[in-house]
Amino acid sequence: MYKGCMYIYGGISSGEVMNDFWEFDIENYHWRNIATNLSFDARWGHTATVYKGSMYVFGGYGDIYYNELLKFKFRQNKWSMVKAKGDIPLGRHYHSAVIYHNSLFIYGGYNGNDFSNFYEYQFKTNKWYQLSESLGGLGRRGHISVIMDDWMLIFGGRDRHALRNDYMVFNFRNQSWEQNYHDDSSPSPRYFMSGVVWKNCFIVFGGLGYDATVHETKSVNLNDFHAFSTNENIPILKMRIIHDMDSDDNAGIFSYLSPEVLDIILSHLTVEELVFLSYVNRSMFYLSGNEYLWKKIYLSRSTW
């Protein structure tokens, strides 16, 4: 997200790896294909983050697993490749990326093997640093990472053995990993879900998981909604989600919404479209509903 617009670069569609660049104007609900000097290889499974007027794209897969750091300057409408120094990560996709203070942090990913390594790119020094690996040594891909205060939270994903539903915490203050967390209230194992931080809550939506009613190894699109908070005084609100999808192919369509889109949706709901569910007490809670009025999302911003 940058100045009221969402930007999408690359991806894969019907088996074709893409190299186009799009802008979505939230206020006017309008897509625009952006003409730039873009000349990089098509890729998918990369990450994109925004820092001080530029979007940084790392990794992805096309003909190879990439470890390039690409930069797009919004004001100049211009792409460039960052010629960084230091401990440059190996090429990968399905990793996660977050911005904390003046650094970009990359965790995990896959290039034939699942990574558990953790890297910091410092914007001011233009240098990569390899940090300590996560506890347990098992890598993961398809997870989500978010920043909450001075912690990075990582949830879900899959390793070489199975899908995961635990969450890991990296403490930026003391530069150390804390133990992996899991309890009975955690969402079911999944990967490729969306996640966003909103009002000091970590929201998790959808993803790809198991259908235990059919077979434990059969993957299905998930359409559930969870929230986690470390603040006992924060009320979690129930979103009414549309359920007019009759076919199995469409059952998890909302799981592909990006964190930025989820954030926009949550910030534009009216009070009438939100229902207090419960107070979160340091664990994950399942939220569900039966209706979501898309036409009303952008009509007015909620007053809290």
C-alpha cells in the first residue's frame, strides 16, 4: 500500500508466470496497468514491502529461484536493482518479509529445501546480515509474519513434514527467538493464508489446509477468521462474511486477499457490520459470520 493505492507485481495465473505491474486505487475502485522501465524476469512467490516512498521486492521463482532485491520508486515511476553487500540470502520463494524500523527482515522460504534462516537488510548501510536461525531448526514456507510492537510474530506455514499451526516470536529488543507457541484454541494447520495487524490484534484469514472429514492429507481452501492479541482489554469484532459460494472451487476465495486488502476492509466497516464477540486472552479465537456487504465497504469509514 502506498498513498491510498495497492500495488501488485508479477505472480502466476493459469500456469503462466507474470511480469506485469498494477495499481488499484482504493478510493475510486479502479485498476491501472502501470507502464514503467520494468525489465526484470517474471516471477511469483516473492514478497513486496514499502519503505520511505519505495517498494522493495525480494526473491520469487521463475526460471530460477531469485535472490534479487528490486526497488520501485513511486514518485519517479522507476525500477532498479539494489546492489547490496553482505550476507545475501540464497534464492527462494514462499518466504515472508516485514519492515521494522530501518530494516527489512526475511524469514524462511523454499528453493527445494525449507529454510529456517533469518536475514536483515539495513536500508541505511545497503547491507545484508544473517541473524540467528529459529528454534528447532525446521524451516517453513507459506507462513505469515507481522510486526506487533517490538516483536515479529510468525504463524503457520509448512515444513518438510506437515502443515503447521504454531506461532514463533522474535524479540527485536534482545535479538532472540522465544519458544514456539501452540494451544487448543489455535487455528487448524494451514499455509498460504493472509494476515494483518489491526488495533493491536493479529488477524489470520483463510489459507490452504486439511479437510479432516475427507482425508487428513486432502488440501482444501479455508474460509475461517481468527484473531490473536496479547492485550486482554481489546475487544475482538465479528465480521459478517458473505457465503454465497456454492462450489468447492470457490469455497475459500477470501483466503487469497492480501494483508493490505484485509486492513482496508476492516477499517471501512460500519459499526452495524461489527459485533462484539469476546475478549481475547492471549490465544487464538475463531470468528465466523454469514454475510458481508461488499457494496457498503467503501461508502464510509467507521468512527470508533
